[in-house]
Amino acid sequence: MARGPPPRMVPAMRGEGSRLARSLPGVAAMAAALVAASCTWLPAEFNCAPLYRHRLDERGELLELDVLWPLVHYERTPDGGDDWRVRPLWRKVTEPIAPDTGQPAVEHQFLWPLGRARHDDVESSVRLFPLLWHRSRSNDEGRHEADWYLLFPFLWGGSREDGREDYFGFFPIAGSFPDFLTYRRFDFVLWPIYLRLEKERLTSTILLWPLIGWGGGTDGSIWHRFLPFWSVANGPKRWYRSILWPIVSWGVENLDSEDPVARFFFWPIFGKQQSRTTFGWTVLFPLFQSIRIADRHWKMDFLWPIFRVEERSSPSDPLHQWWIFPLIARTVTDDQWAWNFLWPLIWLREYHDPEDVETQQYVVPFFAHSHREGERGSADWLQIWPLFHREATSDRHGDRRGEWSVVSPWPWHGAAAEGLREAFGWAWEFAFARRRSATDTSFDLAAHVFTTRRRGERRQTSVPFLFNWDGDGDGGTLRLFQLIPIPFGGTAPAEAK
């Protein structure tokens, strides 16, 4: 092989200097040095798996590398970044430099899925669950803010550049949090002994949560309770009373409308709600209940959860639903329909949103299929568990990517499968194929016992120790025992100079 530049991921080629070598675990750094030295005389396709394997592109830059498979692995990402792995302990992925900031995105995954560290031009974050998590970013107002926890869920904290969202909590000792759960402010001391909550225009104080509490709002509403003995609430929109909660309760809602609704409940024997347009009842809650709102809404449960029927004709939120649990269920709204049989085993669904239409079919856990089609492109997922999966995506320009695998035990895909195959797929995959683009496809069989990749007109194929092939439509070179060249056809693909 003619001498050429060092492989693509070596610091001299990547322009990262010694920073890259320092950032890699020692075994990966040694692999980089080994490739840099060996590629000056080894062919572009070289396979002595599981000891060592590499594949170079037409410029002599590294595409793939394995050392002591499955321990050390490298591959160039479809977008031109680097993907280093010391499986199953560590992974580093770099994304191409962003043209607007000049900064690449770098992500480390360690002890996956427990550990992750990522940095890009917007946000930096690190986690090692449940020991620590930290995120630092610029918010929508351009102000720097940070959030963190230690020993989840005990120590929490955060800050913002203008000081408006500084907070700290040591659960269950004390804490003060902005925008926590559904509350604008969430304060506690010796939880559940003392809580102070702010939500919209209402402020509440609770002792021995949820037993004792009181509060009020800027609209004049007030409430207080000492459960289970009593609970009282008064406001411009509703009033409410309970005695020996939840046994006896009554009140009126929608006081600000022309059709207030009166409610009474003697739990679990009998309950009733009524207004000029509403009538509802329940007996032996939740076994038997029904409600009708004029011609807009009707729902009935009989021996809940065995039988339900519900009709809602609201223009903004229509609903048609019924079920005989667990045999069959049907749901239809203005943006979805669904069938379910032998819950939770068989599901048929279709969703519509402004941009996409998605269909799903599941026979849990053995069969799963979903297909999304829209202006942004399409995505298709098929799994016959645990034997096979296939995934294919296409953007609005028709650029298709995808993969398939023989033996596929992980039952989820998308975000729920992020990083899992990269860390652990070597343990179960018998055959794996990938389509990175229309001109870049590859196939690997059982730890590279057979491996092939086509990029444009060039195809590189090898079997460990026995042979490798590097050629295109005009010819190529077969190397017996990985090193002895036998030219075929016309001019073989040029080696890197």
C-alpha cells in the first residue's frame, strides 16, 4: 500500500491536536496510534477480527476500526463526525462543526444509560444517575441558567444570571423551587410537615400534607381543610364542602356561568350532579356512573372497568369511545382512531397532526410496526421480537437512511433505544445492515466474520484472515490472507497517496 496521510481520526488529520488523545481512554488512544502506524503499509480493507480490523476511504482516512472486538470500536458518523466506543463502558460522539458558531457538539456516554455528558453551542450537561446531574444553558431570554441535583432525589439546586430563579433544596429537610411540577413556586420544610405553594393566582399553606391546609387567591377565593374532618372552599367560580372526607361532600361549580352545576356525594354509595343542562349520577363508585350534558356529552360506566361508552360532540374536542374490558375497545377523535383487542396485547392506531400521519400496529410483545408520513418525510419501524427489526427514514428530499438487524431483543425504538445498540448490540446481533445514504450501505455478519460496505462505486469486502476485496465497477484487488494482491478487471481503485 502506498504511503498516505494518517487515518481520519488521528489528531493530525482532525485538527484537534493532542486534545483528542487526552480525551480518549487509554485503550482507545493506543488504538489510534496503532492505526496511524499500521495504515502506512496495510491495505485499505484489512480484517483480522476479532484482533484487529480497519476500513479506509479512498483518501486513506479512517471509516471503521475494531481492536480486540468488541472492546474498541470507531466509525465515522453519516454526518462526518467521529464515534469512539470502549464497549460497554464509554462512548464519545462528535458532530460536525456548526457553521453559525464554529463549534462542534461533543457527547460522552458512560455506564450507559446511567452516565452522559454533552456540550454544544447552546447547552452543557452531565449526568450519572442517581448520583449527579447538571445542566447549564442560555434560556430564551439569552440569560445563563444552571440546574443540578446530587443523590437523587435529595439535593437540588439552580440559578439564573439575573438571580430571579436561584433555588436550593435538601429533601426532606427544606427546599424552595420555582416552576416545579405544576406550581409557580414550591417551598417545603421537613416534608410533609410544611409546604407553601403558589399556582396561578392562588397561594396555599399545607401542614402534614395533605391533611391540614389553608389558602387564598387574588380573586377573593379562600379555602381551608382538616382532613378527614372537614374541607371548605369559597370563590367566585365555585364553593365546596366535605365532612369526613371523602365520605360526604357537596358544592356548586361554574358559578360564573349561566349554568352552575350542583354536586353531592355520599361515597361510595351514591353521588349526583345536576344543572339546567347537566345530569349525572354514580352508585357504588366507580362501578356504576353516568353523566349527560345536554346534547354535547354522554358517558356511562357499567361494572367499571368492564364496560364504558362515551360520546362527546364538542367541535373542539369530539370523542367516540367504548370498551368491553379486556376484550375490545374503540376510540375515535378528530385526530386519531384506535382499536384494542385483548388489552394490552393487540393495538391498532392512527394519529393525525398538522404535519404528519402515523399508523401503529402492535401484538405485544411479538410484533410492532409504526409508519409516519408527512411534509418532513417518512419513518417506518418494524420488529418481530426478539428475532428481527427494520428501521427506515426518508427526509422531504427523498434521502433515505435505515438499518435492519437479525436478533433484536430490545422492544423499543427512537429515544427509548438511544445508545443501547451502540453499547450492547454486539452481544446479540447476528447480522446487521445499515443504509447511511443512497450511495453508502453496509452489512456485517457475526462479529465481522463477513463484512462489506459500498460507497458510491467502491465496494470493500472481507472475511477475517482469509481475504479482502477492494474494487469498483472497473475492477479491483483481491488480497489472499489479507495481504497477497491479485488484481481483477480493469484499473483497481487508486490507493491513497
